[in-house]
Amino acid sequence: MQFALFFAVVLPLSWALMPRQRLWRPFILAASYYFYAAADWHYVFLLAGSTVVNQLAATVITRQDSEKVRKTALITAITLDLGTLGVFKYLDFFSDSVSGSLGLSLGLLHLVLPVGVSFYTFQAISYVVDVHRGRTPLAKPLDYAIYASFFPHLVAGPIVRASEFVPQLSGPRDPNRIPAARAFGLIAGGLVKKTVVADMIGTKLVEPVFGTPEAHNGTETLMAVYGYAVQIYCDFSAYTDMAIGLALLLGFRFPDNFDRPYTARSLQDFWRRWHMTLSRWLRDYLYIPLGGNRGGTPKTYRNLMLTMLLGGLWHGAAWTFVIWGGIHGVGLAVERAWPAMPFAIRIPQLVKATAARILTFHVVCLAWVFFRAPDLGTAFAVLGRLFADGPSTGIVTPAIVFIIAAALAVQWIPRGTGARLREAFVTLPVYAQGVSLGVLLLVIAAVSGGQGVAPFIYFRF
């Protein structure tokens, strides 16, 4: 509700000030900082510090001819970016790990993770690296500050590159050319995915099973694993859909972040479809700089594993996330090696495609168990209950099964169907559109039961 009131004020003011860019730029910057301060005003200084450091580094890189000075500025900026992230996100994790392995007692700081720090840090790194590579020009200070703090994607992405965003600041946008139907469709669809699907499955199925695995039989445990696969997809894609829709209403286009990931035929295909802006970041700023697939097969496997392990650690300071990344790293390596294996057999293409999709989905689900579990003990307890007997607790209801099945089935709808539905919706009479939106809001209110909307899962990353 608070965000709805905030956006209801910002949207008309943004369009009113758009023709006067000297007023619009500081306004949207102030609005973004106000939005971030609502979470914790102390961390506004961290965001501002990151902005100043990276813009200063990009300026030095652009204006200096000496490659040594340019590289020093680049390394300094990246070190400070990763250092800040390391202190807030990983210091306690590594201290605790060292304490446990060496039998020492190191003090923990118990620092609160600043909201969105992982996302805007990755954006900052991509900016200074791209400026150093000559792939994006130096942005004006105010333009970069807006890019670094733009509120629709500040908290949980998508990870937008400066080359995609800053050029859109070059002049006023035309409100008559806004794809409002797509924007409202993304926002409405995001609300449904979040409240009707993700929150319901999470509350009624996933939380009970992962909270007390020993109390549930194999069927309930398996459904909870499938349920979490649906929950995290619907939760995270809902946020990014709404972020893209809100940005569209403000006149900006963001890259897509999901493309029916559970239809993937391989883990490589999965990462082309899941959190696509993170996938390409890991590829361009980690995997390729490590050497990519250059240097022979062993180094390629090493680079895959390092990329996925670090990608897992980026999600959270816990060994569960490291194992999640490790499962994907091993899977990607096996996929790359499989065609050359002597026992690889030839099977019909349709059977091969179907089997590949089923296998990929279940490997992803296996990894999700570690991603969701609060600790390794819980993860192994859940896996251990997959084939357990025992009485049912009644949490697997026909409604839950239907929602999980429907959420997975929707991903098989052909591309373009959503666009056609939006076109059909805007041709309806205004009263019909209003009634439809009213019914949607009533459904959301009924499903939430007056408890409000749960925080998005990726807010804690």
C-alpha cells in the first residue's frame, strides 16, 4: 500500500516534469533515494558512496591515457565494490566457517544486509568494466546517479547495464508512446504470480515441509520440492515483471529476465532462461574473464565451476548456496562432456527432448532444495524424506496440486500469447476493463486473507 501511494505521486509528477529535464533528473533521483531510505535511511550513504566511487573511477579511466592508471582505477573500484559487499554479506559467514574449522572463537558483527546491495554492486562493476573496455561511454554524473539508484529495479533487479539505461536519459519521452497495456499486464500478472501462486504455495506447503521435514511423508516432501520450484519462479519473476512494468510506465525499457525456464532442455538452456540478466553478467564479467572455454577442456570445466560456485555465493553467505551453485556447475560440465562419453547412446529425438527436459527440471529441483533450506541439515533431512512412508498431514490439497500443475503448464504456452491477450483486453469497453481489474484485486485480497503480501524472496539477496 505504501509503495502504491508513493508511485501514485511519482508517476504523474515524473511525466509533468519530463519536458523540463533540468527538473526531472533531480526529481527522479530524489524519488529513488526516498524509496531506498524507506527501507533503512542509513544505507542511503552506502548507495551514494558506491555511486561516487564508481563514477570517479569511470572518469579517470576515460580521461587518462596511461593504461596503468586506467587499470589501477578499475581495480580500485572493483575492490571497493566487492569489499563493501564482502563486509556486509560475507564477513560473518567466513568468520563463522574459520571458527568452526580451526576451533577458534571469532567475534561476529551480525551486520544487517543493506537491501539491494548485491544488485547495485553488480551494476556498478559492469559500468566501470564496460567503460574500461570501451563498450559504454562515460555517463554524466547525474545520469549515472539516476542509473545506479533508479527505484523500479534497485532492490532486486533486473540487472540493467548502463549501455541499456543511460541512453534512454538523453531526452524527454512521449507519454503517448508508452505501451501501457503491456505495462499494466506485467504488473497485474506479477501480482497474481506473487499473491495467488507464490505466497499460497509457500505458506501452505513449502514452509511446513522445510520447517519440520520429519513430520511429512514422501509425497508431501516431493510436492513441497516441486512447490518451491514454482514458488521461487513466480515470486522472483513477479517482482521483475512488475519492475519492468513500472519502468515502462515511467518511459524506460528494461531487458527481460525470465523466459519459461522450466521448459529448458539442459542446464545451459535453463540459464539462458532463468534470471537472464544475472546469467549474462556471470558470463561477461566472470566466466569469460576467467578464460571461458579457451585454454582446453580442463580449464573450461574449472571456469564453469568457479563461475557457478561464486554465483551461488552471491545469492547468500551460506554453504547451502555454495552447494546449489556446485550442483549447477557439475551439471553444466557433465552436459558439455556427455557427447564425447563412450556410453552415450543414440535415442529418438522426441524421446531425447522429453527426457532432457524432465532430467533438467529435476536437477534444478534438487538444487532448489539446498537453495531453500536454512542449513545443510535441513536440506539433507528433506532429501531423506523423499521416499519416506508415514501418514499424511493433509497439506497436499487438490487446490495446491492444481496451482503447481497450472503454473508449470503455463510455461508451455506459445510466445506471443500474452501480447495477443493484452491487445484483446485493451479493445474491451472501459467499464469491462475496470470490472476485470476490480475482480483481480478482490481475488488478491481474498487469497492474502488480509495478511498482506509476504516480502519477495530476492529481497534478502
